[in-house]
Amino acid sequence: MSDETNKAFDTYDRQIGALKGLPDVIEVKPSTVRVTIPLLGLSQTFIVQTIRQREVGDHVFLETVSRDGAVRIVLPPQVADAIARQRDALTSKSSSKGARPRTKRARRVARVSCA
């Protein structure tokens, strides 16, 4: 194969092609998100699709297009899991931080109403 052909069938193409149509695979429709920075007049578009393979995990396919060009990457299940763990940890931290002030306030209110 020539270099041109190898570039045409990169990791992204090979992995998405290998997963599509397998019996142990489920997927969601791709989602498109456009992020703009009005002050600079910049725009970047992201297309994200997650494909889950039973007993392997979630593969996240990400395409991004900006004025600098297009980039396509595949996040393997280990990376998708790390992102999910970090998001869960942040959610737990923000929930516990939000609960602390309410707890202190609830104690103050309880003391005032008992007096």
C-alpha cells in the first residue's frame, strides 16, 4: 500500500470500521457541538460518538474542525473510563462542598428556632 492509501485508512477509520455491525456493539448517534468565541470571531466544531462493546468498554470517536483544519481521534475505553471517573469525582466534591454550607446553616437555624 502507498502512503496515500495508509493515510486514507487511519486509526480512526480502522477502529470505527471494525466496531460497526458487530453483534456485541451498541452506539449512539453522533452529537455535534459548535463552540464559538465571539470576541475573537473563532469557531470550533466537535462531533462526538460513543460506541460500546460488551466486555471491552466505551470507545469515544471525536472529530474537531477549526480554521486550522480537522482532527479525528479515538479515545480507547481506558481513557473514556478515566474521564468518567474524574467527572464523577468532581460531582461528588461539588455535592459535598454544597452540602457543607447548608448543614452549617441548618444548624444555625435550628439553634435560633430552639431559643
